[in-house]
Amino acid sequence: MPLSSSNAPHRLSPRPSQCGLEAFLDHYGDVFEHSPWVARHAWESGLDATHDDPSVLAEKMGQALREATPEEQLAVIRAHPDLAGKAALAGDLTASSKSEQAGAGLDQCTPEEYTRFEALNDAYRETFGFPFVIAVKGLDRHAILDAFAARLDNAPAVERATAIEQIVCIARFRLIAMSERD
């Protein structure tokens, strides 16, 4: 059974299984950061009533990302902003990223924490060639900094797979939030 943030079943509205491509992309195309092709691929591979559940739809879309070419996967990973980075400070995040980062307290970092985030962002990008991605829901900035430092020791292939799974988790959280607003 799909996991959700409560015991009540969640359903998306409009129901993905009943959407044409244009309506589906209008409602769900931004779930994966600046990457509507993920939603398009999921829709084109076929949706049924089970995909009206946000967790099931997130997994379907996640499968599209997992099956993508390495270049497509990297483009999705690279579409994510640095955590507590320059885009956040400049106010250039998507609404979802801004809300998610604020929910983890990243907009309340001390100057020392911002400096640490900046150093870790730079080291991570230099090591892996893409930004550090983590589903921040339920985490605070201290837990995020700890995960950041620990994941710098991962092998590149492990970290790339971890980033993809974190992106799928972010999508699941976003879709659940959408279902709770409906």
C-alpha cells in the first residue's frame, strides 16, 4: 500500500487517470523541478485509476526518471537548486523549493550556517558535478548539514542513484501536498 502523510487515502484532483495530456501537464508537469518531460513520459506510458493516488503517481513518474538516459537524469538533478544557496538568497527558487526549504528552516540559517552550506554546496558540486538533493520535509537544517557532509563520501554512482531517489521522494511529498489542498 502506498505511503502517505496520514491514514486517510489521498486522491489527486483532477484525477490523473482522467486527464488528457495537456491537462495532466498543466497540473502535474512541474512536480519534477523544471522537468515536465517526466510527467509527459509517465502519462504516455499509461495511467489508470491507481495513479490517482499521489504515492502511486510519484512512483510512476519516478520510474520514468529511473528509465531515462543518464543525460536526462543529470538534467533533472541539475535542475534542483543548491540548499540555502545563492538562488535562495536572491529569491530565485520555484514556489515549491522555496516552501520546502523554508519548512526545514533553511531561510533562518545563521551567517555561519550559510557559510557552511556554501562550502558544502561547492565541494559537492565539484565532487559530483550536480547539486546536493535531499527531500527536506521533516528535516531541520542541522540534519540536512549532517546528511550533506556524510554523502560527500559516497561513490559517484551511489550518489547519483541517491539523488534520483531523493527527487522521487520530493515528488511524492509535492503530490501528497497537492492532494491535501484539493
